[in-house]
Amino acid sequence: MTKIAVWCRHTQDNVIGIGPHIPWKISSDFKRFRRITENKSLIAGEKTYESFPNRTLPNRKIYVLTFNPKYKVSDEQNHFVISDIEEFRDMEEELYIAGGASIYKAFMGGGEGLIPDVVVDSMYKGDLNANLKGKKVDITPCINILKEKYICVSPEYEEDSIITTVWVKKGDFVDQAVIKHIFKAIENNGEK
Ligand SMILES: NC(=O)c1ccc[n+]([C@@H]2O[C@H](COP(=O)([O-])OP(=O)(O)OC[C@H]3O[C@@H](n4cnc5c(N)ncnc54)[C@H](OP(=O)(O)O)[C@@H]3O)[C@@H](O)[C@H]2O)c1
């Protein structure tokens, strides 16, 4: 089934995080992510999952990737621990890959069955939050793969210094309902 990676990176250096934080606070960025992923299934690495408010995101099923099979999620009805990424390879489910960097890298470099069919690439043009302490986390290898293996199928949508484009893996047939959903979610920017 279709796999979709959704990220927002900083222009030029491809930074997506500093320590556990996203180094910009732009509400339309969170809203776009919510519209794309609401009522869908997400995959999040353990660090990203821990960074969600109360370790949850409403109205979403979350697969938490951790090497610790005994990891305790915050909501056992809707969140599930996966310790082997291979389990996703043949999963018959529409899956939204929500980071962080190690998860994007594992899927983008994972070959047939793991590499996302679609990437929603948002790029922030403003300054990083200079007050944050911690290591900068970037996804440059993913951007190199994006440029080599994908084609852009959307216009550039710009909102609050963030440019969003949609990319499809070259040669892939992508479910048009998925593409339609993503375009609608990006374009619905009149939402409060
Ligand atoms: N801007 C954006 O779009 C965006 C989106 C999401 C996250 N972020 C940022 O990204 C940063 C976090 O990224 P990160 O790379 O440090 O952490 P991460 O990918 O969120 O989580 C890393 C953890 O995931 C588990 N993991 C990784 N690969 C695995 C595999 N192949 N199989 C099983 N488990 C695996 C491990 O958990 P265990 O150690 O428990 O085994 C690992 O420590 C934060 O700064 C966050 O704010 C940004």
C-alpha cells in the first residue's frame, strides 16, 4: 500500500530538529501536518513520539518504531510498538512516515516496499530558533534521494515562509485518491 513521507526541513541545511525540538514555531506548519495525517496511520521514531504533547496525536493510529519491544505507549488502543522495520514492507495500509531523521533515512534508503511512494516536502525559509540547545538533526541523505529518484507533481504552495511541494517516486503508480487527499489537505489553508 501507499507510503507517504511528510516532513518540514530548513532550507539549505535540511535541518528538521535541534535536540528534541522542531526549531521553528509556525502554526500553519502544524495545521498542514494535521490535515494531511488526521484519521490516518502514522509511523514515528521513539524520540519523535516522545516529543508529541502527552505522547499522542489525536485521531491518529501511531506505530512507534523502537528497538525496545517492551516500550510502553501512552494509548494502547491506538498506538503500537514495532521493533522491526521490515514489518512495514508488505503492510497493506496507507502509512504516513512522520520522522524523525533516523526514520526518514531508514525508509528513504530502504528500497522496494519501504521507500515512500510519495514525499510531501515542506521547506522553511526563515531563521532557526537560536535559543534551542542540542544537536542539529538533518535529513540531507533523504533530500539527495528525493532529487534523484522522485519527480515533483505539484506547484509550489507557499504559506508563512514555508514552501510545500509533492513528489512521486519515478516509475511508481500512485493511488490517485491519496494524491487528491494530500493536495486538498495542503490547499485547505483558509482553516483557522
Ligand atoms: N521537522 C520535521 O518535519 C520533523 C518531524 C519529526 C521529527 N522531527 C525532529 O527530528 C528529531 C528526532 O529525530 P531522531 O532521528 O533523533 O529520532 P527519531 O527518528 O524520532 O527516533 C529515533 C529512535 O527510533 C528508534 N529507531 C530508529 N530506527 C529504528 C529501526 N530501524 N528499527 C526500530 N527502531 C528504530 C530508536 O528508538 P530506541 O532508542 O527506543 O530503540 C531510535 O532511538 C527531533 O529534533 C524532532 O523534533 C522533525
